[in-house]
Amino acid sequence: MRAIGQTAEGRFVFLVFTLRHRDSKTFLRPISARFMHQPEIDHYENQT
């Protein structure tokens, strides 16, 4: 799965993760997390 978010400081973050299920609990397993580049931010803001 992918997610885009914004930190408390206002920086945009791009996340890639999977959901794991174990013992009737759901865990988020991060694969990658990084700050977005300006062209990515511009594209994201134009989509919303």
C-alpha cells in the first residue's frame, strides 16, 4: 500500500507499507518512507 502525508512541520512524506495480520491483530510493516520532492508535491496537490 502507499500513503502520502504531511508532518507537523509541513513536509510531505511518501510511505510504502504492508499490513500484516497475526493473532487477530493488524500490524503496519513499513517498506519505505521518504520526503517528497517538489515536482511530486505539485502533482499531488493538483490531484486533490
